[in-house]
Amino acid sequence: MSTAYNIFLYLLIAMCFMCLYRVIKGPTIADRMVGIDIMGILVVGITAIIAVKTGQMFVLDIGIAWIILSFIATLTLAKYLGRNKLNE
């Protein structure tokens, strides 16, 4: 069972590097933001696997905080790209 967790963990890390490539080489700001958002989701998956492997469930709190901040950042950038002021 531990081998499956390791495979999934390495797969998620590899996907994070693919998203990082999209963030660096993305032709538009929207492509870069999607890459950052997906990378945030993958980091939450990595924290979930680490929590299950180690048995320390407080690591899931880090993942929850990460996804909340990622959601707020996505909303803020979407509002900015919509050419609206951030305080409206």
C-alpha cells in the first residue's frame, strides 16, 4: 500500500512541475493563472497523501488553508482581469 502512495506522490509532484512550466511559458495571464490554480489543487493532494502516510491529520489543515488562499487569489485576479476596481 505504501508503494501506491509513493507513486501517487511522485505523480502529483511531476504534475506540479508541468503546471510550473505553464506558469512560466504561458502566453497569456489567464493561462498562467490557471496553472497556478491547478498547482494549488495539486499541493492540496500532496498534503492529503502526506497526511495519510504519516497519520498526522493536522497536515490537512495546511491544505485547507492553502486552497482557501488560492480561491481568494483566483477571485481577485479574475476581478482584476475584468478591468474592474478591486474595491467594488
